[in-house]
Amino acid sequence: MRNRLRSVDQLLRCFPVLRGQPSLVRAAEKFPLAITPYYASLIQNPDASDPIFQMCVPQAQELNDPPFLCDDPLEEDHDMPVPGLVHRYPDRALLIATSTCAMYCRHCTRKRVAGARESSISPIRLQQVVAYLRQHPEIHDVIVSGGDPLTMTTESLERVLAAVRSVPTVDIIRIGTRTPVTMPQRITAELVEMLRKYHPLFINTHFNHPNEITTESTEACTRLADAGIPLGNQSVLLKGINDDPQLMERLCRALVKIRVKPYYMYQCDLVRGVEHFRTPVSRGIEIMEYLRGRLSGLAIPTFVIDAPHGGGKVPVLPNYIVSTSPTHTVLRNFEGMLVSYPEPHAAAPAGPPAPGAASPGVWELATGRASAIAPAETSRGGRRRQRHGVSAAEQLF
Ligand code: SF4
């Protein structure tokens, strides 16, 4: 933490090639700058072609300020019954325990907090938070977030966890942290020993690119997982960094290998300074279309848009329901196969295909006249043909 790059001068000493870019200075004045030596060491090329560089080094495009971007796109400040506690969903609350992060991500959604000044929750505020949690027994899940709580001293973080754990109606505690990615050396044996006292405890971290999965970050995740802490990952779709189906597949595969479950893939929030990172919603849907069927459900994140105006997370999926009737739902799978799922007590198939129909269509599936339509050539069909001498399509009809 002491050796982070905190100023443009320090950054230029490490990357002299960046000299002579006044917009870099202006972007660093607008949004805070901090890069750990470790994270800086992951930069392979100090330019916009490098995903690590893009996520941590201020860029001219951050100064682009379209009117639909704002400081608090999720309106968290409006859902704060006591300072530092966001209560949006009925059974969950999010506690902003610190405004410090090891690194200030250029795409951060909580820029109004993270790095605005570096401080942690005061004892009085923590008392107010605990009092609110006691008055609201419907809150069963508290997310300790920030900033990045794992940048706090072990003692300060333990004070927060102990205070939350003292509320009998809080079942689980979650920590949101990017420290395993940006400063994995912080995940010490001493920290993990403290954390394991507060089970059930979950950690959600924030890997965005396979280049962030290194020996060091793997070791950090291994330590946490070995302490029985389930790990999830929340990535943000970022243009030119990870908005690519094959790259996202690589990231998800690499995450499950280090025992981190891909949990959410976020559409970029409408926060100031991120216009150059934003992708069309259709890109996220396309990535989900690619992942489904190629990866096990365990390795597939849920694509969500955290809705503006505090609408909360809305899952967005490709369309898998093709048609419905009172008796059948017609689904499609990742191969393009259409199958008819009969509803409970569905009437018997309604008879032969409609007169003149050459082959079954969606209507025949929706009315129970046919049960599936399979593409002629799929790799699965090829395997079936090898084993049984007929393709999947031929077996169906
Ligand atoms: S670690 Fe999280 S809170 Fe901190 S700057 Fe990055 S995205 Fe924002």
C-alpha cells in the first residue's frame, strides 16, 4: 500500500513513454489514481492495447462526459437510511466500511466514494449501522464493501465483522473486494485466520481479464478457499478489455480452476468517466449465448444490468422460450434444437400435423403434435450417429 503509484509523476517515472500527455494529468485530477507495484508489474505494453493498463492508468477518454453519466448511477445515496449503509433489497444491506482501495479502477462505479478520501468507518457510524440492523431483523445478509475492505488493517476489519456478526438476525456476511486481484500479497495467513472466525462468510472478488490470474492471485484465492470461504467473481464488461466471447470463456474457465465461481457479469454502470468502456447490451447477450452449452453452469456468470435509478440488478438472457400454448412450452437449446416441454397434465398430442405441412414447425411443437426439431448437423448428432448409426435428428422423427 505504501508503495502504490499515487501521482502522475510516480506513474511517469515507471512509464516514461507516457510523458507529454496533458490529458493524463487532467484525468488523474478528475478521478483518483492508485496502482500497486504488483498490478503495475502486470502491464505488458504501456498503451491502450493492454487490458491491465486500461483498467488502472488514467486516460483522456475519461474526460468525455455525456449527460446520461452521473456520480451515483445506482442512486445508492438515496437508499442510505444511516450513513454508510445501503438498504435496497428487502433482506440485504451493503455496508461501506472504507473508502480506500489498493488500486482505483478506471471503471469504478463508486468513484464518488472510492479514493475520494482514504478513510474507514468511524466507531460511531458503525454503532449506528448495528442499531439499524437490529431494528431491521428482515436483513439477513450484509455485504461489507467500500472501497475495498481488505485494505483495512486486520484489527479494523475485525471490528466491523464482529459488530455485524453481533446482530443475531444477520445470517451471512459477504465481503466485496478486488484485493486478491490488485494486491494479492494482502491475503496473509493472519488475515485468513481472522476471517474464518466469522463464518458463514463469503467473498466476491473482481477479476476482469485472464491476465489478472497469476501465481500470486491464485495463491490468494487458494488461501481464502482453504479457509472454507466460498469465492465468487463479479466482472464488468469493458470494451476492448473483456467484451469478447472467447476471452470471457477463458476467464470463466480459469476462475473455476482457482475455485472462484463466476457470479455476475455486469453491464457497465452509467458512472462518469466510463463512456469509452461501455458496450452495447447486445454484446453481453451475445457473450452469454456463446458461453451457454460450452461451459458448465458452474462456470457461467449471470449477466446483469444494475438498473439506473436504483432499480437493482436485472438479469438479461438470450431468449430461450420460443413459443407457448396452454399445453406446451417450446424451448430452444444452445445448438438451435427446438424441444416441446409438456405442461403438467397436458392433453394428449392433438393429432397429426396440420394438413399440407411438409415437416413439423413451431406450431406443431406448441400444440403437442411434435416433440422436437433438431438441426441436421451438430457435433452431438455426429457422436450419436457414430454410436447408433443415426443422427439426433433422425432419432427424433
Ligand atoms: S476496487 Fe472496487 S471499489 Fe475500488 S476502485 Fe476498483 S471497482 Fe471501485
